[in-house]
Amino acid sequence: MRKKVILPLTIFTVIFIGINLFLGIQGWKYIDSIFSYNPPSFLKPIYWVAFWFFTFSYILSRVFKNALSRNAFRFLHKIGAYWIAVFYYALLLVLAADIVASILKRVTNFSERGITITLGTFVVLLIVIVISKSRWNALNTKISHYDITIHKKNEKYEELFIVLISDLHLSTLVTNNRLDWLVNEVNGLSPDLVLIAGDIIDEDITPFVEEKMTETLKKLRPKLGTFAVPGNHDYYGGHLHHLADHLKEANVNFLLDEFQLVDESFYIIGRKDLASKHRLEVEQILEEIDLTKPLILLDHQPLKLEVPTNLGIDLQVSGHTHRGQFMPNHFITRKIFELDWGYLKKENSHFIVSSGFGTWGPPIRSGNNSEIVTINVKFD
């Protein structure tokens, strides 16, 4: 078992250090060229110490979390999270700049120093612009709206107004202040139902407890209740049962392969995430359900959509994909998921996937915004 873990970890470490070394060398070449290849002697060691500090800050924050003070952890964790984004875009842009530089050297008379300074400055400015705009996207929450019709009779309700949120990733980076803003925004929409489609916390429940986020969630005021399911990150830290207790205290119905009949009118069905070792199949959960009533399913990961379609689920809501979170990752999520964001109808089943409210890793979103989804359901 150790060999199975050690070998992939060793390969990953070598690749990670190798890529960062490449970026570090490219960065130094840019600085060196600015000083006409004669920088002050003290600058090079300062550069490399700072570079490796940023490179390993996220890893160090995770490895030494229990040994660090809370402030030291937050400092390292935040720097490291942003550095992941810088690393990601630096790799893409530096590789592109190297290709352009090799072409310019062959077809122009520009000096190597001039090419390095010009392209290097362009890369640095573009990274700053992308990260800044992406941070704005993460904080500038958009509301997406869908109107759907479920072809089942509902004797008490002609329609329902639902607010869907997912992938909050409440953590050191997505704080209680951000959650409080979300709760006020949702309450301002006056929903009948609030559905939370998983990844409520980002592995560690400590920030959730320390910042008393339970009290913030208590402020949600939907007419017919708040319902939630876990996502993969809710399992990773081993705090699922602790989280369930806090959600119960916050009047959130946390459904783990369970269902609830709401006002004798329609069912809310909630699945455990695929990260669970003991997850029921949808048909097992439906065994005791009156299938003539409207069925609303919460499932964190929008996989195998043909299953709920064949079983007559009327509406499934999901999250998980973040719509890639970083451009151009959305091209990858489009290939993995039949629906990675937005709306899809399959036969009589409706599917809605949110790009999520919070962020995982770097607190940025390039190519998409933080999102709240509103759904107006009519019964026919």
C-alpha cells in the first residue's frame, strides 16, 4: 500500500518542482535582462528565497496547520492559494511567450534582451489583470434564472420559487462575512425553497465553527424550508457528522440518501456524494415514495443523468463542476459532464447545474462568476 502511495507522490513532487524550477528560471531571466544582465549581487538570493516560499506556502500551510497559529496559517494559506493561480497562468503564458520569442528571434532583428523584456512584461501584466478580474468575478455574484414546467398535478401549489446554491466551500478564504452576504441576498429573493447542492465546507470545519456560521445559516427564511446534501469536500476532512449536527441546529434539512415529503405535496430527495463508501442507488431511495407526486432530487455531482431520467425524476439540481473555475478548464468539464453548467431537459426530466457560489483553491473565477440560481417551477 505504501509503495502505491509513495511512487505517485514522488512522481508528482518531481514534476511539481521541475515545472516551478522552469518558471523560476524564466522569471530570473526576465529580471536579469531588466538590469542588463548585471543585477545587484543581493537580488538573486532574495529572488529565489521568495520564489520557493511562495511556491511551497500552500503546501506548508496544510502540512503544518496544527503547529501554526491561526493567523500564520491564514497568511500562508491565502498567499499559497493565490500563488496556485499565478502558477497556473504563468505556465500557460510563459510557454506561449517562449514560442513567440523563438519565432521573433528567427524572423526579426530584435535583440534577445528586448524580446525578453517585452514578452516578460506582457506576461506579468496579463497575469495581474487576469487574477484581478478573476477575483472580482468570484465576489461579483450573478443570478441565473430558469423557468420549468413539471407535468404533474400539485393540489396545493400551482408553482414554486426555488433558490439553488452550491459549492460554498466555507473556509479561511470564503468567510462568514461572505456567507452573511449570501444569506441576505437569498432572503431578499423570498424563496419558497432553498436547495444547497453540496460542498458546504472546504474539508476543514474549523472556520465554520470558529466564525459561528451556524448562526448565519439560521437567518435563512424560505417559506417551506432549506434542504441540503453533502459534496465530496464535505467528506474529505472527516467532519461530515459534525457538519450534520451544525446544519440541524441551523434548521437545514441535511439529506443523506433520504427523502422528505414537503407539505404532503412534493418530495425532496437528497443523495450522499460519490465520495461516500455507502451510497444508495436512486431507485433504492424511491422505493417508499409516491411517484405520482413531483420529485426534486439533490445530487452534488451531475453524473449519469440517464438514471434519474429513466426513473422519472422531475427536477435534479447539482453543482460540483464550478464550470471549470479557471479558464480554459471549462473545455475539460464540458467533456467530463453531459451538463457542466446551465439547463438540460431529457424526456420529462429537468437538470440544472450551478457553477457554484464559492471557490476551491485560489479564491478566483476566470471565465465565470460566482452564482445564485433561481428556478420558477410550474405544475401542469
